[in-house]
Amino acid sequence: YHTALTDGQAQHGARRVTGLPPTWLGLPVHCGAELVAVAAVANRADGHDLKTARLLAPLLQSFGALITARRAVLKCDRLGAELRREIDGRRRGEEKMVKLSKALEQTADAVTITDSNGVIEYVNPAFSAMTGFSAEEALGCYSSLVKSGRHDDAFYGQLWATLRQRRAFRDVFINRRKNGELYYEEKTITPLMDTRDAVTHFVTTGKYITERMQTQERLH
């Protein structure tokens, strides 16, 4: 059990543990006002007195500062590891975005990204090659920029009914190039949703199939 040696010892936090041979002396290890550890002094059959605690006080004070410093180092190590993980995660994310950007730029299919109102926010080089509109000309315009007028209201009604159901719409479009020339495009329009399932953007991919359609028309 623990019993106070003296009132002075109690103020310093020293305690003598008796009842079990040999006698143990428990001493608090502080760093400033914070208790960071407890030191146990043993192997005195006749017990310990306050003098022992006073002799050990400077050593324990230094030991307390060492423990606190070590804790700070460990905390810095943890923070450093977390920071490295965060940096690595960001680098991997940036590398992924670079790959995605290159894929969009280099794919042979025309790619268009619009907001939920159909305003064009991005087109890739294949779109410009197919339509004749540069990115600068297309950005900020509605996707109807290439509309030919060859599709009726029922066609567009089906398109929007499908997209409102959060499903991709696929069909062959007859569109009009910047120079007025008509062309066939096999197109897929996919809605993008946020975490609340609200449509924020539409991604459109299209293949140029004019020659194929013209061949089919000649055969029929």
C-alpha cells in the first residue's frame, strides 16, 4: 500500500511503498506542471527518506524533459508520416488527372462536356476535327451548336426522358458542321451526378460514321 513519508514529501509527490520487501519509493516525473511518468526506486531494506527524493529530483526533472521531447519527436514523426501520405495521395491524384486529360485529348472520339443546362464547358481536338468548330468557338455555346434540324420533337423528347432517368442515351445523330455540311455521328450522352444524385454535367462521346451510313444507304 502507499503511505506518505512526510508533508514535504507529499508536496513533491513522493510515496513510500511498504508491506512488500524490499521497500520501493515512487517518485513523480514532471515536465513543467505535467506529470509524464512515475519512477520507482527499490532495494533499500530500511526504506527511503525525503533525502533520496531530493537527490533524485534534478535527474527526474531532466528525465521528464527527455520524455516530453521524445513525445514531441514521435508526434512530429506521426505528423510527418501523415503529411507524406497526404502528399503521395495528392501526387497520385494529379498523375491520374494528367492521364485522364491526355486520354480525353488524344482519343479519336469527339468528347463534349456540358453543364446541366447544355452549355459547353469542354471539347477535345476530335470534336473540333469533326465539327469544324474550335474549342474557343464552342466553349460557352449550347450543345445545339451542331444541331441540323433533321430530328423531330419525339427524338429529343426520348433523349431527355432517358437522361432524366439518370440513364445514358445512345443513338445516331445527323449533325451539321461549321461549313454547313451534314455528317452522321454515333453518340452517347451520359449524365454525371453529384453525391445528392443531382445531375451536374453531361458527357458526350461521338464517333464519325458518315461513310458507313452512306454505304448502308446506297445498299438499300
